[in-house]
Amino acid sequence: MPDFLNVACLLISCILKILEDMRIAQIAPLFEAVPPKFYGGTERVIHYLTEELVEMGHEVTLFASGDSDTKAELIPIVKEALRLNPDIIDPMPYHIVQLDEVIALHKSFDIIHFHTDFFHFPISSRMSTPVVTTLHGRLDIPDLQHVFNSFPGQPVVSISDNQRYPLPQANWAGTVYHGLPQNMHALQSGEGNYLAFVGRISPEKGIDRAIEIAVRSGIPLKIAAKVDKVDMEYFGMEIKHLLDHPLIEFIGEINETEKSAFLGNATALLFPINWSEPFGLVMIEAMSCGTPVIAFNNGSVPEIVDEGKTGFIVNDVEEAVEAVKNINSLLRNMVRKMFENRFTSARMARDYLKIYESLITAADTKIIYGKKDKDLLIN
């Protein structure tokens, strides 16, 4: 009985500790600043989450590039985002240095939240501090099977349920949809009388489909997008000549301030993807402005778009053209309301806090019952 009481007291102590403010480490990729100056979905989400956790009173430390802007404590790994430095050839050495910084400080945190894919697994699987990793990218790459078979205990978070399908064996701690600050964008009229495309110029994003939809609908299309080095040939060979049409306007990358007006004045956002998009942040950015979404039925789309309420889910260009004709049947204030109900950063932060609490409790329970991993190398 005394042993039982001791264990119970320790468990209660752990629960009370969790209910207090947490010491949380957020580990960001170094390719972009947090938040990014222009394009960069992952870093933008990390920023929204970090600032929301700080606002909630938690002690947050952000490991990121030195040009990041945050209310959290910043551990700058490099002076500026790697993508902005033309002298950077290989990003891996800088991420190795970042991981070493995390190892040195890991005992300072209650939970460490990685956003850097899986390359830290050999280290984080042996840390005494609880860790979790949000997987922001595509998981349908065959090579990933070996990684997740080798590290079955690493807790990971999906950003949509659809994203999980290629890796059912992964240790899924939960699904957390992305969120935006509720007041970052405002409900707008959409009186610009144009369709919008925001993202990357790449085959999987379907920019050629977006152009075809606009031309067949007879409505201008404004394209706010970047072209990565890897997609330069595709852009030159397949897309550049399509931009000569009088209905098509290529703007290039835009920042967060420009994005609000760009999306808010659009009649609709076109999201004509032809791959299993893990989330698609631009969809909820549009919704936050009250702008409905016309999206192809791939990846996360059915989880994000409420058919006939926040947009239309289509299967081909013909259905998309028909959706454009019917877009005014959707109420922009209802689109905005659905965003507020489902996709704010406050909701996102609360979802992550539940996962943090669960993992911390599980780790403390292991220690209480003497089940600490025998091969733990980093204490």
C-alpha cells in the first residue's frame, strides 16, 4: 500500500506540473526565417504556434535562423535564413549544429517539438526529455518506410489524416490542423473580380490547370507564386508561354501584408493540386478573408474545405469552371465564420498542448514505474 500511495502522489505531482506553464522548445528548419519573408508554409505555422504559446503564458524557446522575429527566446543557429544566402551550398551542416545546440540544452525543457522531418530521430529517440515531431511534408516516398520501421517509438503528428496513409506504422500522437491568428486577416468583399493562385510554380501545384480554368471561365487570374531553382526548367518549358494570355497576370512572391489584400479581393482561390497535399495553408488563408476555395479532390482537401460552405471540391477542369459560375452562391461571412470555428492558431496551440501533456505524462509514468529506456544515451 505505501508503494501505491507513493506512485499516486508522484502521478498527481506530474499532473500538477503539466498544468503549470510549460518550458517548450520549437525546432524550426533553417531554410526560411520564422516567419518567412515571403513563401514558406512550415516556418509560418511554427511562428503562429510559437507566438500563441507565448501569449498563453508558456516559456518557449525557438531554435531558428537569426533573422527570425519572435516573442519567444530565440537561439539563432545562423545569421540569416539559408535560402537568402547565395553562398550556402549544403544546408545539412547547419542543421547538425542546430541539433547539437538542442542536445546541449534539452534538459532545460519539458517538451521538445521538432519541425525538421526525421533526421534527428537517432538522437531524439535517446533523449531523456519528451519529444514530438510534426511531419509537414509528403510521406508517400518509399524510402521513408525504412526510417519509420527503424524508429517505431518516435511520436509524430500529422497535419491531416490523409497525410498518414503511407505510414500507418508510425507512432501517431495526433492530427493537428494548421491555424492562423484570428485577426491576421479580415473579412473582405472579393470585389476585385479575379481568381487567385498562391504558392509555388511546380507540377504538383497545378498552375497549368488554374490558367485553363480562368481562360475557360473568362475571368482574370492573378498568380502570386515563387519559382524554386528545381522548378526553373518546368516553368520555362511548360508555364512561361501560358502567362502571355491577356487574362493572366504573374505577380511573383508576395509578403503577408500583400497577401491579405490579394486574397481578400479575389472572387475565389484556385487550388488545383494534382498530388496528395498534406495540408495546404493557403486554403485557410483565403477562408480567413472570406474568400471561398475551389480545390481539386486530392490529399487534405476534403478535410479542409466544407463542400458548399467554404468552397467547392472538384475532380476536373470542367467541374472547376462550373464551380466558378456558382461561386457567388457561397456567403463570404459564412466562409469567415467557418475559419474562426476550425482554423485559428489558438485552436492549433490548444491541440498541441494536449499532445505535449500526454507525452510528458507518459514519460513521467515510465520513470515512476522504473521503465526508463535502458539504451538511453542522452540524460
